[in-house]
Amino acid sequence: MTGIVYLVGAGPGAADLLTLRAARLLAEADVVLYDALVSADVLALAEKAKLYNVGKRAGRASVDQRFICRLLARMGQRHSVVVRLKGGDPHLFARAAEEIDACRAVGVPVVTVPGVSAGFAAASALGVSLTARGVSRSVTFVTPAKGRGEAENAHWAEAAAAAETAVIYMGAGEASRVSEALIARGVPSQRPVAVIESASTAEQRVLRGVLADLPELAAQIGVGPALMIVGEIAASARAALDIAEAAA
């Protein structure tokens, strides 16, 4: 028997940011392979599924990607509905291509279900637009993180420095390198930045400052997933958050 593998975006954390299609597939799933950042509230929707934790977190023991690919393909051969539940959106820094290729290599069809990326949840937390008219006409999504065996390169820094707004994933643990790389490529050290931890959840935190202070800001975050936004929109975020805090 060959079923269908669904690569499903779990969103940034809050269960009510799942799409209706994602919730329906979780309810129908025979098997769910889920990321480390998927919340218990989301997993609770998969009432009849067998759950496999195949999560990865930077600096921690994690499941090898090759094993995940093999397991996913094997499950697709044995079950009707297999959900690969990924934090955020499946096609943004989520290794979707490798898993799709592994399934197709054994004749298992794959369907992708988009999700809300953490970058958009972070913009919501800041109360700003990533493409504010007159402030930011270009946005880049980058990560300085590299997988096992990947060569070091500076393409991410060049792309981030060239954009008016840079959304940096999986970089909080390397905040010093991020700050130095951007400043070395001409980004002003006083450019506004924001660090957003656990966007969309009850544990959400927003830290604000300038690029030169990025290492100090990142050092204040806890154990939740965090991303960084660099650009003048972060200054607008400061004004928006100050107004909200005053009103509260």
C-alpha cells in the first residue's frame, strides 16, 4: 500500500494559527512526524495518529536528517495519510526538498500545505509591516546556520546587508557573528533591530535596540525559538510598542 505524505506547516507556535487544511489532515493522519517546536496543543489534534518526534534544535542532540527522510518514505509506503509536521512553513528553512525527493524516489506522492512562517508572526508581534511604504521595499529571509557537512559561506550576510529589511532565522546563537558580518558589509551599527522570542505564543518576548547591541539583546532570550529583524521598520516597531505599553 502506498499513501500520501503531506508536508504541513504548523505555523509559528500558536495552535489557532494552523490552517483549516492542516487541522483536517492532522485529524485524519495515521502517522505524524513532528518538529521539536510543534506545540502540544497542535499535536492534540492528531487524535488517532502514531506520533514520532524527529525534532532538531541548534546545539542539542537531534535526529539525523537522513534518518528522517528514510522514515518518512517508509511510512508513506505503509500508511494512507502521513503528516510531516514542520514549524512555520514547510518551504522556508525546513529541508522540504530533501524529504520530497526521498518520498518520490520510492513512488510516494507528496503534497505541501503552507503554514504561517515565524517571520510573519514576528512582524505581527512588532505591529509593523515588513514592507512599509517609504521605509522598506525589499525584504530578505536568511539564516547563518549551516547543516552538517555544508561549507561556510557569506551569501546570507551579503543578501541581508543589501535588503532594507532582513529577517534572520536561526541566528540568535551567533548574534556576534551576525552583527560583525553586517557591519563589515556597510550596514550602519546604529540600524534598528528587534529580537523576537516565541512569536505568537504566551511566552512571546520582544527586545529592541541597534545592530551594535545585537549580541547583548540575543543573550537575554530564554529557551524559546528566536529570530532577528534588522531594518528601519524596527524603529517604527519601537514607537508602536511604546504606545501599546503606555496604553496598557
